[in-house]
Amino acid sequence: MANETIKIPDLGGVDEVVVLEILVKVGDEVSVDQPLMSLESEKASMDVPCDRVGTVSEILLKPGDKVREGDDCARLTTQAATEAMTEKSAPTKVDSQPSTTTPSQVAVAKQPQSISTTVKPLHPIAQKSSSEYSAEKAYASPTVRRLARQLGIDLQAVPATGPAGRVTQDDLVTVVLARQQVLPNATTAAPSTSWQDPTKFGPCEPKKLGKIKNATAKAMTQSWANVVHVTQFDRVDITELEAYRCEHKDALKAQSIRLTMLAFNIKALAPALKKHPNVNASYQQAEKTRWEKGYYHIGFAVDTPGGLVVPVIQNVDQLSVIAIAKQLADLSQKARAGELTPRDMTGASFTVSSLGGLGGEFFTPIVNQPQSAILGISRAEHQPIWDGKTFNPRLMLPLSLSYDHRVIDGAEAMRFLNDYMSELKTLVQLDLNASSL
């Protein structure tokens, strides 16, 4: 037969999957390991690779179809079948002249025309809408394809570094970084079409951003573009801890020490970070390296008239709750007075952003590069919590952990949050009057 059938491969124990995307079309020349289509189950996605060289003659499935292992998905006209058909239809007359074609020339002649050995130069890539997006010839996993669509990146223009010429997530990050280097020049030549002159619609007044807000905008834009952000949420019961804090705060206030819940929040971080070094690490993109830090310097966001600043408390693992409370007060005062030094604001391995004094429930803080995670803390509220027999009012503190998914996966992030919440609850055992604390 002229056509050979490609079947759905082993699905790793999954009974049935859905066709997510067809990656080739009839007439395409395909090679070994080239993805033909993407499949998706409830928890994962995979590609159907081609196991031979040939030309797509028929596609038997469409997006949305449900398939099982062994189902037919496409037919190919293979090289052997094509040669057999050519020999059958060719004239039987034999040329008396010997062939002058060498074996190497034959091999080159049989190369598929769609294969190119040249590497496309990396140019600024214009944003594309989903309807304009096309990556039929690109080798990439479904996850990378979805990310490319979201970023407006044409996979065909991305130099691939993965196995068998596959485009990887790191390749997309490289493109994004290249864009950041070329976009400033591009925007000066072509102003953004999204801007509308607001004076056309009513009275308004332009005001320049201050130095701090400009620096924050630049840092947050770079972090959002470079870090693969994920945020997980949870609540921790701080009923006993808040009672413990209130029990001691008046006595400490007489010593000019303001004992806030944030001091306890920061104190509980060090033991949790020690158990999960990835959360205290930094990712070096150029070297594909994760740097695990042996120090625990915690930055905390302070709202000042000029904008948000992040002072750093050094070596939190060596400090008592009272010492942390003192540094929180001192650094916050220096921040609002504009007296922070560079040493006061550098070296953090992890950051906390607390909105507890303002309100709200959950939010998505942006990771402060080169760190790998940031913890958002919101206002605690009493909620009815079921204990197995009845509902009881409990003071619940909302937590929002944002992290870099290149360094930390969801399971590890949740384990870190669980350990952090456990450490927070144990702080009621501290003796705040002990000199060692």
C-alpha cells in the first residue's frame, strides 16, 4: 500500500485523551520524532511523534476528538512506498549510459525540501493575535506552544536548543530577553498604539513618576517578564498567637518596643526556608543554575510617601522576635524619612509584603528578582471554622505565596507553606522575657 498508518502511542496508563491541536497538514513532509498532534488529559499533555520519514497524506482526527491508545491518527506516504510507486509507473527501457550520480548525491536529492540547515537570525518579533499565530513546522511541547501563543511569539522564528530541534521554554525566555533589549529603540520609532490622549475626553494633568516609583516600575516589569509566576493561597489559624502577642505587647510598649504580628511572621520564615532551600534560592538563567543560599536575609515592603521600598533584616535565623520587632521599627522609620542606605536595602534572599494594616484578603505579589519567592500577608479576620463537632470563631490570616516556577513546583510551594504555618503556630512557646530571645 502507498500509505502507512500512524497510531496513538502508549498514553502512560491514561484510558482516554482529547486531541488538543493538529500540528501538521496534508502534504507536509515530516521526519522521525516530529510532533504530528498534541493530546491532553485532565492532568497532562503530550505530543504524538512521527516514527518514520514521509509525507502526510491524510489526517484522521480533529481537535476535540477523544482517542485511546492504538487508535489511527494519520496516514503517511513513506519514502519506500513512493519509490515503489515510481518504479511501477516508470518505463522499463534501460538507459545504456552508466549512471554518473554518486551515492552522496542521491542522499542529498532525497532530503525533504522543508528541512533547512540554516539558523534564522533572531530579530524583534512583533506581537501576534491568536488568530494570526502559526507554528506548523515548529517542534515544541503543548505547554511551550501555549506559552508562545500567550507571549505572541512565532515558534518558527525561535532558534531551538532542545533535543531533535525542539523549542524549549528556555528558548522562549531568550526571545523575551532579546525583546527587552530591542523594544526601547522600537518604541521610539513607533509609539504604542494603545495610548490615547486623555485630554480629548476631559480635563487632566500629567505628573511625572518619582524616582522610587520609576525604579519600582522598572524592576517589577523585568520580574514579570522574566519570572514564571505562580501564586498559591492559604489561611493560617493565628488565634492563639494573636492572644499571645496581645498578652505581651503592653509590657514591651513600655520599653518602646512595638510588637507586631509581622515580627512573628518574619521569625517563622527562617526554619521553613531551611527546610526548603529552593524557596531561598536564586535562578541564574544564563548558566541554567540554581543558587541555594546559606543565609536568611528577609526584605519587607514599606509604604512611603515616595513609593514602595524594601529594607532588609539580616540573618533572621539568628534574631529573636523582639530583635526583629526593633529592626522593623527602625528600618521602617528610616524608610519613611528617606534615610535608608544601600546596605539597608540589599542582600535579601526572600521578601514579605504585608497589607494587613490596610485590608484585603488575597493578592498576587510579584517576585523580587533575583529571589525565587515572595510572601503576601493580608488582614486577619475571624471566621467560623468546623472542628468536627461545631463551628468556632477562629482568627484566620490569609497568605499569598508567589514563586518562580522554574525553581519551585506547586507541591514544593505547598509543603513550604504548610511548614511555615506550623512554625508560626509554635511561636507561642517562646519566652519573650528570656535574654536569649
